[in-house]
Amino acid sequence: MYNIYDIIFFHSQEVLRRNQTKVVDFILLGFQNLGLFRIPFFILIVFLYTAILISSRSSSKMNSPMYIFLSHLSISDILISTTVAPKTLQMILLGNTSLPALGCITQLYFLGAFTILECCLLTVMSYDRYLAICRPLRYTSVMNVKLLNSLITYSWMVGFLQPLITHTLILQLDFCGPNVIDHFFCDVAPLLELSCSDRTWVEIEVSIVALFVGLFQMLFIIITYILIFYSIFNMSSKAGKEKALSTCSSHLAVVCTYYGTLIILYLSPARGYSFSLNKMLSFINTMVTPFFNPIIYTMRNQEIRMAFKVLLFYKQNNFSSLRLK
């Protein structure tokens, strides 16, 4: 029969064994077999990231609720791309890149936070469109400063607080086997594949988060747009219908792209998993969608186009006056 000293000895040996085999860093494979496309792909990411940074300035001086939501959406796009782009560029130039285990989990947390933030912003923006189209006479009284600030605060709080649960559970996992991640950033699914301990609770929690952030909020957006389209089709004026469709079509296009890829990516994070599909969809979410978001809103929304033209006219006049001097 074991005494207390034997138990302590065996426990110490087990802790020592686990510490000796514990993974201290992860190797990110990134995009393999690019071959001759390595430099063009590098230039593409640099172009997308630079365009995202530049386009975020287009709505910074506008004060209506829609433009304030758009400015926060632009910030979210920048944060998502910034979390991923620098390391991805390094991998394209240098090949496989190592990342400390804590750094990998930290990147996972912030990417999850900014992704959830974007989802929440798109959801509250659908409510803003609902009020503007279905309740136009009450829009200014309902979407006041207090409600606007509350919706923005809700988005940021959910974005940063909800991933803490996933982050805490992942920190409890042991990584004592392979340390190679077939991805260009630390994502949930490939990271869980490397764990040598039971990850059931993490998978359940991630699925619950995906259910809340993805499906429930998507359901809310679907309901608001059913009401929006019902109000539009009941309008007597053709010009009114076209204007209403113009104000919501850009948001709807972004929602379909962003939510569609997220649901495929995270609803089942570790079962029936395809690394190639995950890389493609992740690249769309982290680089392509943030690039197209401002373009879609600029091209589809008449007020933003007008504001852009005024801004362009103002800069041209300033440039002309400098030349005359």
C-alpha cells in the first residue's frame, strides 16, 4: 500500500515527465507549395493590407449612426488583418515559422475577439437598417446617442469577454506531441488537433460560441431583413424602393460573405475538418472581406459616394491651391 511519500514521488515524476515533453512553441506551415506565386502572393497581401488601412479613413469624419457603425467596422477589419498579416508575410518569405505557445494562444484570443466584434457590429447594423427603413419617423428618437453607445459597447464587450472562456479552457490543455500547425495563423481547429489531453469541453464551448455568435445573430439579421423587405415591397414610390434597397444591400452582401464563411469554419471546429478549405475560408475572412467591406459600402451607398466625392473635390482644390502658390 502506498504512503503519502510514494504518492508525492509518483506525482512529481508525472509532472516532470509532462514538463519535459510539453510543447514550448508551434511551427506554422503557412501556404506551402506556392512556388513561382510566392512573390505575387506576398505582393497581394501587402496590397490588401495597405488598402484596408487606407480605406478606413473614408468615414472617419461622419457623425450619423450608420457611419459611426462603419467606422467601428473599419477598426475591426484593421485589427483582424493586423493580427494575421505580419506573420503571414514572414511565412511567405522565410517559409515555416515558429511561434511561442503563449504567443500562439494570444493570437488565437485576439483573432477570436475581433471576429466576434465584427459579427456583433454587423448584427447591430442590421437593427439600425431596420429602424431607418421600417420606422423612419421614429429613427432619430430611437437610435439616439444613448442607444448608439450601448450597441457599440455591447459589441466590444462581447467581443473581448466571450473568447476568455475558450482561452481559459485551451490553457488547461496539454500539448506534448507534434507541434506543427498546417495553417498561416493559430486557429482553434488545428490547435485542438495537437492537444494530447481531452478537448471535449473546448469543442463544446466553441460550438456554443459559434451557435450564439453565428446562428443566433444570423437569425436576428434574417428576421430584420424579412421585415425590411416587407416594408420595401409595400412602398408605393419606386424611387423610395430603390433608395431603401441601396441603403441595405451593401450591408446584406457583407453579412452573407462574412457569416457564411464563419459558420462553415467554426460550427464544427475539429470534426470533419479540411485544412485546405479552412485556409481558403480563413484567408477570405481575414484579408479579402476586410478589403471588400469599404468598397462595397462605398459603391452601393449613395450618401457615402457623395461624401467621398466631396472629400476628393476638397483634396483636389487644396492641391491646386498649393500648385498656384
